[in-house]
Amino acid sequence: MSHLSLEKFECNGESTSVGARWDRWKRALFIYLEAANIDRDIKKRASLLHFGGLDLQEVFYNIPGANVEPAEGVDVFEIAISKLDAYFAPRQSKVFERHIFRLLKQEPDEKFEKFVLRLRKQADKCQFADREGNIIDQITEKCFLPELRKKILKIGDDITLEQVITEANTLEVVNKQLEEFKNPLRSNENQEVNRMDSKFKRNFDKSRNVQHGCGRCGNPRHAGNDESCPARDKECLKCGLKGHFRQYCRTKQTLKRRVDREYRHEQKKGRFDREKNEVNEVGDSSNNTAHKEEETEYVFHIDDDVEIKCTIGGVQTKMLIDSGCKQNLITERTWEKLKKNKVNVYNQLPNPDVTFMAYGSPTPLKIKGSFEAQIKVGVRSENSTFYVVIDGTRNLLGKTSAIALGVLRIGLDAEVNQVDYQIFPKFKDVSIHLPIDHSIPPVSQPYRRIPIPLEAKIENKIEELKQRDIIEPVVGSSKWVSPVVPVLKENGEVRLCIDMRRANEAIIRENHPLPTMDKLLPKMKNAKVFTKLDIKDAFHQLEIDPASRHITTFITSKGLFRYKRLMFGISCAPEIFQKTLERMLLGCEGVVNYIDDILIYGKDSLEHDLRLKKVISVLNENNVVIRNDKCCFRMEKVSFLGHELSGEGVRPLKKYISTIKEFRAPKTTGELQSFLGLVNFVSKWIPNYATVTEPLKILLRNKTGNRTDITENWGSEQKSCFESLKEIMSNISSLGYYNVSDRTIVIADASPVGLGGVLVQTNSKGEPRIIAYGHKTLTDCERRYCQTEKEALALVWAVEHFHIFLYGKRFELITDHKPLEVIFGPKSKPCARIERWVMRLQSYDYKIVYQPGKTNIADSLSRLSRSAEKSLIKLEDNHICQIVEFARPRAVSLKEIIDSSMDDREIRNVKEGLYRNIWNDDVKLYKIFQNELCFHEGILLRGMRIVVPSALRKRVLDAAHEGHPGIVSMKARLRTKVWWPRCDKEAENTVKACRGCTLVSAPCTPNPMKRRELPEGPWIDIAIDLMGPLPSGDHLFVVVDYYSRYKEVKICRKITSTEIVAKLKEIFSRLGNPISITADNGRQFISEEFKSFLTERNIILQYSTILAATKWRG
């Protein structure tokens, strides 16, 4: 038996599979020992160590207690095997093995018996109590044939594994036969895997062609060698060869590949070297093994050298897409690279039971092992099996995986209207986590109605965001749900805004410092060339990890969705983005970023260009996309952080100081007082402040009252003083530099004609300094707003005007209008117009603070402004028009609502209350909801519902009652569109007054009857009740004895507990005290006075209607 041999055991292979390899090698050793007739334990051990190799010997001699001396009754071979078993096959976790078992599934081309074999092997490691039952369960869930699953479920629990295997084999045969029926020309062909031939030419069998028809044109009446065959001299449009039609071409290669193959056939030198790395595709052959036809596909030698980047188990690599190869093959070198980078794999097997034949080689490819891992291309991922090929030259992505990953498409696209949205890019290898305070209870907000004209646009927008991998649908429920508030753009498109105010209460701030001008100035003291880059949709380029996406869940008409990317509206988004981009640019010199704005600077063009090239390189490496149309390259002046940077130094932007220079002269003492209040705020920077302002203060001392005209006393001295004060306040010496670390305040105010805002900062000593001014003249439409709407507009305008200073920073928003504290709160439900403005501020981190008007330094800015800016409310008014149209009941027109509202005294009084804050008693029910009320083109709205004038309410009620809905349904109809005080009560009365509803409604269910036992004697158990009222207004108090049916009736002018107690005292004084009294739950009988009276006389009180009340009224 000297010719017998055994390969040595590889001890230093993959550690996760060494146990399985040891079991396989040990089984081969036992077979060898039996074949070689080696019986003595000492010789068995010697054979073990000899064939195991030097590495196994090294392990053996270093295991304590493994190398024992031969002795009587000691089996040295068994000891050696047990010690090596303990070393190579440590105890496995049955929980993990069962997890692996549940992942096993039948592949599309896998034989069922092979799938069962894999299940049995894994089940042996799982320690199942019912091994066969678990295998049947896994087959039912993971088998490829749905017919088999149906068969198993039909038979039920009595089915055995042998029956399952029999049924599966039968179904496989039947399916194969059905395929042959569908393809009669291939009815005698079978699938053969990995058959190999060293020649290029085809070897057609003449006898088969004669027997089964022509293989060139498909005619069954003549053989393929018949000279009359019409395809004999025709050129195939697929492979380029002559002698057959395209539909009967037996190769799957294109013309180009056929030409290449013929060219290689002519190259005799080195032909075998080129062919040895070619692998068969599944070929078709006849049942007669003597007549077989070969179909080859080039696997490792491919002319089109197009590779894609993919991620296998978390490690990036390149693979070539091969539509002719069904399995994924990687080279040994790639496998070593994956292991070095700690690839995440599972189900790793050495020497898998598969065979791949190489074209032109008599031996199969050497497969080192296989494993399963997740492969990811772009945003798509798939769990696939990979085979490691020894001496392989290319990594191949098989057809099955390529189709699943979307990188290979077979067949023509269906003729449907599809919008091809490109997946939006994201930062490379960055996944951010939103810190959430779990002590804050989650809030699930309801769906907010959306105007019908916007529904289609919103659905398209959601589909676009989903296709671009920005949002994803939510499976199941979510504890955090926020509503959607759509915003119309000027181009007619819609922007999706999420009301994150409640969710932001639970999101913890990062508190990452933002850059300040004080820190930047020393670095840029010699800078003369600047470039500013703007990142496109910056927040959407940051991916949110799955663990914290739930807080971004929002509700739409299509269900729940959540963001996969960072979004505007999350309070900590600016700080997270700032920190991420800073880390990315850490190795670059001469660059600073403020959130998504990147500034590159240099002392000259050469230094600037080198720095810019480095920054662009870093951005490209991290897959960052910039917006070219907003970038400024090689500029001598550039605006950054609200300042103008140039080689001459730093100065504030003109738009923030031009407001003061454009002030008109005040005309009243009130306007003069507002101006002096602003001047007083910066008085510390004005030399001789008291002397300089004296000409203006004289006018205040001589004139009193806010409306006193001062134009007659406005002389050259006052004009000169006014102009000099404007020049001082707009000078850099009085305006401070912006510092991110200082406390920031925005003061806003609205007057009947304009809006004003001042940006103020205070240092660590509490000293204030003005950073910037702003003002805006109201348009004619805006001047018709009520004061609350004007003040709200002032806040929104001021924040957006000073956006560059405020975004990403906590600041205080000062107003002199008290209701705005509540309106801009997280739980408010403002009117439709103000709600739009509140949504515009949700991406800012601010706190509303109320201060009386006398201390508001922005007052003069809102009153003394001259120029008008573009209206901010055009889009909002368009949206409100759509809301009005959506809320309009079909029974009335908008013109009728407008005309009736103008004639309605109640609505006119509401308008006076909103605009002049004068609320009459007849509209006090409206005052409760004043923060939700607004007027639009004469129509009063509460939120998104129309307030119906009194004259139209009857028609609206009749329209809502169309179809005779019940009270609940009718109320729901009204609440979706309209509102007025006590509308629910009027809806109830309408239903109750409807004769048709009364006739078909269910009758009142009578109270349940209960048999009562007869007392043992008279006056033991009595009942009491009230009857009335009578026409005179009196009530009858009735007392009945249950035993004798004796009655006492008393007339009561009052039905209070005191009156009842007095009547009972008079009766009890004549007839005595009973043992128990039965009464209903009327208020007279449940009072403490009545109960105390009975307790004093030891009388038991029983109630008779509790059961009926709880059952039929609840």
C-alpha cells in the first residue's frame, strides 16, 4: 500500500474554518488507515504526524498531554486525536450556528439534493432537538420552487423529510420536461456544466441533424448537410459565420468576439497559455454523450476591460461584470487583500464541493475556498457567494449578482414613463449619528391636509427624493412622526419642508465652535487672492446612520417616510456639517469653511492655486460635489461671514450699513424718539454724545406727544446733527466685528409702513455692540396685514436678512409683540400665512424674547426707511389661495363667501379685533383663537379652514348632511374644510332634526331588566324617585314600598338634597326607618348631604341605574 498518499493538513489557514478542515482531513486519515490496514495505535499516531506535516507536528508537540509514552491500556492515537480535536475544533456557539442555518437558501441553479446536503451539514452543528423538523422548516421558507412550498403546506405537519425530497425531485423533473415542451428543437438536449474541449471548432454530428431536422434553418424535412438548405451560404447576423440563420445560432457570442476567437485560432504560439484561463458556460448537448457541442465564454481573458468599484464585506475592490458567468470569482491576491483589511464574511468553506473547468485545460480550476459576504455597488447591496480561484487573474462579478445590483440589464425596458433620477452623491465613508435625548417623550403628529393642486407635485417630489436615495419608506409604525409643509418655489416647483419643531426638542446640540473673524484675520493678513466654493445641497451629501433616522420620519398621503441624509430643519445639522468638513480639510493650508462655504486664500496666485488644487483633490477623494455657478475663483474681493475681504483689509458689507445712511429725516416726535433711542445704543462710540445730540433733544423738550409735527422746527442745525449722527453710526469705529462665540441678539420691529432689524452682540462683560442694520418698506398688500402678521413678518425677514451671521448659531429674537412668543413656539397652530413663516425659521436655533416697545431700537429702522424691497409673500399668498380653494365647500362659491363675509356683522367685528385689538362681546368666542385667524382677500381663515359667514351656514350644513351621514361623520366632513363657533352643536341639531335619519336610526336600547327578590316584610326595602317637572313647575317626590306597593307622594317646589331630606324625615317619623333605599344616580341622591342623612339612620343606599348607564351610554 505504499502508493497510498494523503495531503498534509494546512494548520495556518483561515482560523474561522480550521475546525471544518480538520474534520475533513481527519476523515480522510481514517480512510487511509483502514485501507492501509494499520491497526496499532503507535503506528496510527506516527501516520497522523507524518501525513499531517511539520506544522501539525509543531502543534502536537506543544499541546500539554498530547505526546504520551506507550503503555498498557493507553491508546496513544486516541489521546492524540482528542487533544487535536480540542485544539482545532473548539466548542461552537449553537446560537451562532443556528443563525447561519437560518441564512441558508437554495440558489436558482442549485439542485435540491445539494441544498438539503448543505442544510444537513449545518444542522449537525446546531444541536436541534428536532433536526428533521427544522430542516423542513428551512426548506419551506428558503426553497426556490414555490410549488414545493405549496405542497409542503398542503400535506401539513405529517410530512417527512424523505417525502419532501421525493416531491422536490419530482417537481424538478416535471419543470425540466415542461421546458422541453416549450423548446421542441431542444427537446433532446440537456444542461451540462463545465464540459471542456481543447479545440475551437464546433463538432456537429451529422446523424443527429438527420434524425432531428436541420440545425441550420430549422426545417425538419432535411438534414443539416443538405445542399438545398437555404441557410447554407447565409451569414449569421449574430456570430458572423456562414451556414446558419441567426435564430439557430448555437453560440452566445457576438460578431466581434467570434472574429477575435478566429484570430486566436490562427495564433498557434502561446495558444494554450491564452486558453487556460477560459471557463465554460453551461452548454447544451444531446443525451448521446458521443454527440456534444461546446459553448465557451471567456472569463479571465476579456477584451472589454471595464471594471466597476464595489464593496465586499466592507472592503472596496474592483470587479469585472461577466454576463456569461453565473458565479462570483475572485483571485487569491484579492482574497489576501480582503483578509488584510478585515473583511466581514460568513459561511466560509475550504475546498467547496464545486468544479469549474477551464477552457483548453485538462484539469479543473483550483478553488481555494468559498465564502458569503455582502457586496455593495452604489446604494444597492446583495448577499452573495464568492469563490477564491488559485492563480486567477481577474475578479468576475457573475450575472446573478450583477442583475441584483442593477449594474447589468438584460432585455428591453418596458414602455412606461419613467423619470431617471441620478442617485445623489454622498461623502465617502461618512455616516453621522444624531444625538437624541431619550428622556423626551416621542411625539407622533397627525397628517396635515395638503391643497389638492399640490398633491401631484408632492408625490413626484417624494418619488424623486426616494430615487435619489435621500429618503426611504418606513416599514411599520414610528414613535416620531412630523408633518409635511410644502413650499412653492418661484418656478412653480415644490420644496418639501418637514415641521421638525417637536422633534428638535429631543435632538441634542453638538456645540461645535464655528470660525470667527477674530481668528481668521491674523491668518489672512497677507492674503490677496481668494476663492469661495459652495457645496451643492450640502446637508444631503451627509448620510444619517440607520439608528437615528427614525426621528426624521414624516407623514404623507403615501405613508411614512424618513430621511437617509441630513436635512434642513434639524437643529444640530449646521454644527455636524461644520465638524465633518473641518476634519476633511484638516490637512489643507490656507482654507477655512463656514458650514457649506469654503474660502481658500493665498498671498499670491501661485500659493493660492496650489492650495486650491489641494482642496479640490481632497474634495474629489471624498466624493464632495460643489456647485460651480455659485463658486468664485481667483477673486481680489470676496464676501465671507458678512464682511468684504480683500488685500486692503476687512470691512463690513455695504448692505448691512446702508440702511442708516438712507434714513429720511423724522417728521414727528415719535419718530425722533425712535431715532435717538437707536443712537443712544451706540453712544459709547460717539465723542461728546450729549453735545452732538443737543439740537435734536431741544425739539423733544419743546414738543410733546407722538404725533406732534416737528417739520416746522426742523432747521439747518437739526439737519446737520442728523446727518453727522448717521455718518458716525455707519462708520466702522462704531460697528463691531462679528464674533461667533459672543451672545447674539436680533431685534425686529414692524410699523404700519415698514420693517426694521438690528443685529447686536454682547461680549463677556455684557457690553453690546451693533453688527449690522436692516430695513424694508412694506408693499401695499403687506400693509393690509393685521399687526400680528406684520410683527411676525418682521421676525422672519430680519432672520433671513442676517442669515450669514445666524445660521448654525443659537440666538435671541427680540420682539415687542407679546403673542409672537406663543405663535413661534413648538406647539402652536398659527394661521395659514404665519405658519409658512414659522416653517421658514425652523432650520434656525432661536429663542423668542418679548420686550416692551419703548426699548426696541429697531423701531426707527421700520419707520424711517425709504426704499422698498421685493415682496416676501408672493409665494405664500399663492399657497393660501390654494388652501382657500381646497377648503371651499362645493355648495357655495368663493364670491358668495367674500360677499357674505363683507355683510356679516360678526366677521367685521372679528376683523376689527385682529387689526385694532378691539374685541366686542359678540365675538369673544373668536378671541380664543385669534392667533389662528387671518384674512385673505376678504375671507376669514382659522388655520386652513374657512370661517363661514352666518348667511351661508345653513347651506353648508345641508351640503355636509348630503347622503344622511351620522353625527360623527358629518362633524368630520365639516372639520376638514370649515369652522365657526358652535358648529359641532349645529351639526348635531341638524342630524337630530332630520326625519329620514330619525326613521332609520336604531331605537334606544331599553335598560336591562333585573328580577328583584321580595322583601320579608313591609317597609324594609323602599324605592324613591322624582317625577316632573309639572306644568306648574313643581316636581313629585315618590316613595314606594317593594313588599306592599304602598306609595307616598310629596310635592316639591325645589329638588335639592335639602328638600329631599326634609320630605324623608317627615315620612320616617310616621312609618319608621327602612333597612335599605334604592334610588337612581340623580344629583340629589349622590350628594354628601343625602348620604350623611342615611348613614346616621343606618340605612343602606343602593343605586339602580349604574349598570344601564355604563353599558348603554358608554
